[in-house]
Amino acid sequence: MLKIGDKVQDFKLFDYSGNIHTLSEYLGKKIVIYFYPKDNTPGCTRQACDFRDNFHEIKRLNVVLFGISADGAKSHERFSNKFNLPFTLLSDEDNKVATYFGAYGDKKVFGKKTVGIIRSTYIIDEKGIIEQIWHPANASKNVLEVVNYLNK
């Protein structure tokens, strides 16, 4: 699991339009990456819509925002369009990036043990160093925590 102060290795993921996004192309800007379990589920929808509703503040601060899940391109496209999400969703269908960050593994869902994406948010600084982590993140509170942190 990555920790605050770790340099993040470059990665490559696709958005729903088939565009490739790499961490290295965004160096020089602060980046928020949030991993979420599944499109169109209650907690994930709430978190995405909270990011949408606060996106003006994130954009004002010149911060790049990505949501990452194991869902495929079509699912991301429907989810993004349904809720008018103004930021990019990336597909990590083999969970390699989530695993690298420590956002994939054992977790409890409604008291039942399972394996999957652990809702987690990472702030990466302009040089590619992890600056802040919420692991696990709370779907209801995380966006406010992120915005407050970015405004410090």
C-alpha cells in the first residue's frame, strides 16, 4: 500500500472514449484520484455527485480529478452521462492500479467479507508524490474532506 511521501509510479488507464491517461502527463498539477467500487451504486453515486457539485472549487484550484473503478467503458459512459459528471472516469478492469495503490483487497460490505475495490482517495502533488490519503474513505464525507484539504 502506498503511503504519504511515496512517489507514484506512472500508470496508463483508459477513459470511456478510449483516450489513454497517464499520471506523467499531469505532473506539474495536483491530482486527486478516488477509487470507488461500482458505477450506479448508492454510495458511489453519492460520492461522484458530491465531486460533481464541488468540481468548480477543484477546477478553480487547478486540480485534476479522476474517478477509478473496475467498471468498463460503457458503464462509465452511462454513469457519467446519467449524472453529468464533469471529470474523467478511468477503467481499471484488472484492478492493477487499485492494487498498486492499496485500494483493492479484503473489505466488509454490509458485514460480509469480500474482495474488491476499497473506497480510497489520494492526493498527489505536482511532482508525483502522495500528499494525502483517505483509506478507507467515507462516501458521504470524503468530498468535503478533500475540498477542505485542498483549500488549506
